[in-house]
Amino acid sequence: MTALPQPPEFHPADAYRLEPPRNPRPIVIIGTGGIVKDAHLPAYRKAGYPVWGLVNRTVARARALADEYGIEHVFGAVADAVAAAPADAVYDIALMPEQYLETLEQLPDGAAVLIQKPLGQTYEQGVALRDLCHRKGLVAAVNTQLRFAPYVAEARRLIADGAIGELIDLEIRVSVDTPWHLFPHVFGLERLEINMHSVHYVDLIRSFLGDPDSVSAVTTRHPMKTDVANTRTLILMRYRDRPIRVTVSTNHDHAYGPEHEESFIKWEGTKGAIRAQMGLLLDYPVGGPDGLEVALLAEKERGWVPVPFEGSWFPDAFIGSMGAVQRFVEGSVQSLPTAVDDVLHTMAVVEAAYESEEREGVALRVSEAALRA
């Protein structure tokens, strides 16, 4: 009798192991917004990744960051940076999605590049970006860095080792008071919560379970917040051949105090469960405590036991996402799990979620006769 294949969570890609590249390549960062200051540069400094140069239309802003981090080269235009950069440079694009196509066109054919998420504002834009990367022969990945958060990496290892058995439930819940004023670039976006935030969770789920068979979603705005679009979302991802429940629930309008705020990922299996607290989103950008715990059915008397790990989502996950690209181009790992071809599937799930929202579910049908009965 042929044994059934194991579910994908038991076979994670080698690139998910948080190991450094043997010989880190020089990095050219295009864009110097808040995410670069708060995550990219602190991560690369901590990992010892060499940042060769910064590019930003507002040169003074890039120069200030360059001076702070001891970066020698600053440019106001992508073409100027490309003309001067080392041949083996890795380009780190930290711009808004509508700027990706123009920027990628200016990179050298065959270059390695890490693109900030999401991969476009729509699935159609994601396809165009994927096609451009193929045409230019770019080794292109997307910075879906939650896959590499230290607590996720440790949970992934435990699950792959069979510690909690086969997954039967994967839940991500975020209920926080998000300070939208810190992200003025998202004001006016029609697609906000799923495309700019829950995309992290959709992508993370896919990294464990693969593509879902179908998606259901509702996303809505707060009636008193006219400057931002949808800020609360529920997503259900269905896996037809598996007895598993998969949910993403986000509420960025929980403004009633920290006592009941939540920010966690929970994996439940046939032998036990793992819960990771994403402290970053609690009192963002200061953040609250991270945590990782495991509970085993065979040891229920022990309750939830802390699991040690080092680091946090910001900045450490950014070490892992850049490290995966660098390890792939140097040949120390054989696959790049965050390649544009893979993350395009994440965008397909996002697109399906928005389509589900537009369809507004299954209409209720109650007959008049039934009501009179």
C-alpha cells in the first residue's frame, strides 16, 4: 500500500531556517521611508549585511539615514545608483506598489531583488510584475517577512518535527488600536486592510498549508474614520481535503484600552497546540511583549509551556527575508519560498477575498409561508 504524502507543514523549505548567507552581498535600498528606518536598516546592521547605498528622490532624507548608519553612497535616482553599484548588488525596493514596475525596469537584467509587499495593489498588477521579473531574468522575491519572524521560525520547526501532530486549526487574531496617522501613504487607498495588512497572515498561512481551495471574506470601514478605508476583516480559507479550520480576524479599531487587545497566531494539531503572541502590534510602534507557548495533549497537566526564541518581528524577520534571497543566489539553499511566483498565489487569495466581499455572501432565503408557520 502506498503511503499518503505528508501535509506541507512537515516539509518547510531550507530557507526558513534562520541562518546567515556565507558571503553577504552589498545591498542597495531604494526608498527611505519609515519601514527602512524602523526595520530594514536595523535588521541589516544587526545581521552584518553590508548596505552599499540608499536611493530616494528626497536626497536629504536619504543622506540623514546614510550618516546615521555609516552608508557611503546616496543617490536621488535609481538609474544613477544602478550605474555605480557593484555587479553583485542585491536591490531592496521599499516603495509603494505603484512604483514597482518603473523601478524594476531600471535594474540590471539578472539582478537579485527583494520587493516590499504587497506584490501590487491587485492580482492583475502582481501578474504584470511577475512577468517583468521573468523577462529581465531577475531573481526576485517579496518581503513577506512575517514568515521569518523568530517565533514563527521556532513554531515552524516544532510543527515540522511533529511536536503537535497534523494541523487541524490555524487561527490568526488581531484586535488592536492601530495608529493610522503614522501611515499617511495609505490614506485614500480603496484596498487597505487585506492588501496592506492581512496579506501578511494570508501569506503566512500559505507558507504552512499551501493554496486554499476557496476563500470567503468580509472587510469593512469604521463609520467615524473617513480618512481610511476598510480596517476590520474576517477571512476564511477552505482546504477541501483537510479537516482544518483556517481563519484570519483583524480589528484595527479596538480603541477601548489595552486590557482586551489581542495579537496572536495559534496552530492546533492532533497532539497539541502552539500560540505565538505578536507583540509588535500591541501599542504599535512601541510594541508589547512577544511570546511563544506550547501545550501537549499528552502533558495537559503542565499547561502552556513557554518556548524560548530570540528576536522579534521588527527587525529580526527582515534579516530572514533578505537572508533567504542572498542564500539562494549564492547557492546555499535550493529554493526561494518567497519568490514572486509563489507570492503571486498570495495575491490570488487576496483578490479572491475582495471578490468574496463584493458578492456579500449567500443571500438569506426565508419563505413567507415559513414565516407564518
